[in-house]
Amino acid sequence: MITSLQTVMAGSLELDGGAMFGVVPKSVWERKYPPQPDSNRCRWAMRCLLIRTDDGRNILVDTGIGDKDDAKFREHFQPSLPLELALHLPAGPNFPTESPGETAATNPILWAEEITDVFFTHLHFDHVGGASYLDERGQTQLRFPNATHWVCDAQWRWARDPNPREAASFLPRNLDPLQDSGRLKFLPAERDDFTWLPGIQLRTVYGHTEAMQLLLLDLPDGQRLAYGADLIPSSAHMSVPWVMAYDVRPLRTLAEKERLLTEAVDGDWTLLFEHDFHLAGGKLRRDERGRIRLGDSFTEFRLGT
């Protein structure tokens, strides 16, 4: 069972606001999630989870963008504060040691060698890139050398033979090291929610990409948490029709969002946002018109030691 859980910032990046909010007009979405003053791009968190279990597992959920990418890539996405800094690991050469509004953890959480499992919700570059790095010889190495790396088998097949729409998000430099490592294992794309480990259920969804897997977490204090990954990436995406232009099946996203939000508000779950730069998550409520809205919110989450 889960003994502790905390959010871990793997940095942030800039993405086009229009891409993140799809058909929603800028004049509408910018009131909820303002863009950077000099561009149409917004800053988005890469908020991972660190889960510890009573059988000694240290599970990292997603890994951020990493630091293997070239200057052109970094100029476009403006990544900051990589996962190494949040975990007090050696920082790569492509990042500053600190960024305005962001700091590394005050104390080390775990060393890379102590991570036993890395779970990927899906394989887009901002979720999987931090799983590997370039050593001093320019060779790619696993960042968490003792960890088993987990991903849905259907998502892996999709990423290895990508459609033109998603090809720029499934980068061989991120996936090849996993394939060659001998430390990659696959999870099934079950029709219904299923238990991966005690206290950790997985839900496979198909709107954003093929077979992304969400985590439904039962904590020792009785809370249930839903880690929404890219189904509900931020508090600004709470409205069901606010769907990203990146999604390959937007109508499927609508149904998957409505199901998760309804279950969360009716069951008093806590919802965690992977990409909201300002909020880590919160409880949900219904307003006077019955619409699901964000209630009490928080900027980080930690339970246990």
C-alpha cells in the first residue's frame, strides 16, 4: 500500500496557448491562464509524483522533459529547473541552477539509484524525456539505472510507429534508450480500471493519445487522488469542452473528462494537475448551476514522510 506521496516539480516549459486550449478563443482562455507578456505562449509545469509503498518501492510518475535536447529545441520550449535539481541530483549543462519563481527542494528526496520504478502516463517528450541523460562522453544513459520503467503496451506501439500529427512528440532520443535498456516493462490497456499495485489503480484513456494511463490513488488517510496527466492538464481545463488541440480524439476526450470529473466531485476525490504552473490540484465542487468547478486548491501536495 501507499505510505507516502508528494508532488515533485520536474521544471516547466512554454507551449502555445492556442494549442493548449484548442478552439477556445484567446480572449476567453487568457482570462483563466494568461500567456507570457511577449508571446502567445504560456508557462506550464511538469509536475511528477513520487510514491513510496510499504514494500520498499519508490515510484516516480513521469519525468519531465530532461536535458538532452539541442539549443533550438530549448529556445522554443524554454525549459527550466530539471528533475535533477528537484531531486538534488547533478544538473545537466543545459539548465540554469534556478529560475524565477521556482526553487529546488530544500532537502534531497531520493537519489536516482533509489528509484525502483518509473511509470509513464504516456510517451510525449515532456513526460518521458527526463528518464535519460547524456553523460560526459555524449552517450545516453538511464537517469534511474535501477528502476523498472513501465508504460502501457498499446501506447508504446503507437509511439514507435507514430502518426504525422504526433511524430514530433514521440522522440527516438527518448524512446531508444528505454528500448535498449532491458529495464522496460509493459502494462495492459484494460477496458476497466485495474489495480497495478495495492492502492494504485490505472485507467486507460484514448482522447489525448492512444492508451494514456491515469492513476487513481488510495491513500492511507482515506483520500482518493486522481492524477489527470494530459486529460485534465490544468485547472483551466476543468470545463469539459476546453480540450487541447494536441488531442487525437477530442470527442473521446470530452467523454473521458466528464466521467473523471463527475466521479471526482461525487466521490470527494482530490484532483492533481500535471501541467498547471500555479496550482498542483484541489477538491471539486458543483456551482449553483450544477457545473463542476475547482474548490479548495493547493500549490503542492505531500502526505507521509
